[in-house]
Amino acid sequence: NKEDAKCIFRLGNTQLNRALEYFKLEGYVTEHTLISRYISALYKLLSFFEDDLERIFLMIERRIKILETIRTQLNKQHF
């Protein structure tokens, strides 16, 4: 149900953001990128339980922002 999905999302999002604090992009590129992708996936999964289109669009925008931030920070010559 929607409330269970929100609870699981909050727990996962909190823990993944804590992991990002440790696995900084500089020094842990692979881990940081993977964790960011997991956060994006959490938003995607949560959107399946949402009925409000505006909230779904906000989740999509949040996913784009998360992934775009990683993309712009990676050096094309090295990755």
C-alpha cells in the first residue's frame, strides 16, 4: 500500500543519503554513483504508488536532478 511504500522509501532514502556522506564522489566514484542511482530508483518505485500526477512529475524531476548532478561532475576523460 501507499503508506508502506512511503515508509520504506523514507528509511531507504535516509540510509542511502548517509552512505553518500561517507562515499564522497572524490575517492569513491563507483560507490557514489551507484548509491545515487539507488536513490533515483527509490523515487521511481515510489512513483508507482502515487496517484497525483503533479507529485509524480516532481519525483521525476528529482530523479533527473540526482542523475544530472552526477553526470556533470564526472570527467569524460577518466570515465
